[in-house]
Amino acid sequence: MLIHVRSIAASFAVLSFFVLSIVGLFYGLSPYTCCKRACVGAALAYIAASLAVKVVNAVLIRAIIESHTSKRKETESVG
């Protein structure tokens, strides 16, 4: 039910690596410079994506817990 953090963050990092490297090549940077910037950007994208997915997971867990407690309160008040 929860979202897998590592797979989503890794996919986002790989995508950002290629996007950053292609953008760098279009701006006329050397391949070495593009690679360094893309690696740093991919690392930052991995960290940002993992934090974002963890926040979404925390919200989902809180919603699931509230849903179960409200259902339990309904059954206790009826029964």
C-alpha cells in the first residue's frame, strides 16, 4: 500500500542525470563538465525525491490510521 522510496528516487535521479547532461551538451559545455554537473544534480534529485516520497508515505499512513480509528469508533458506538 505504501510507495517504494528507493525505486522512485532512483528512477527520478536517472531521469534527471540524462536531462541535465543533454541540456549541458546543448549549451556547449564539455562532456566532462556535463558529467560532473549531471552527477551532482542526480544525487540532489535522489535526495529530494526520497524526501518527497517519505512525506507522501507519512501522509498516507496518517490517513490509514485515522480511517481505521474512525471505523472502530463507529462500530463501538453502534454495538
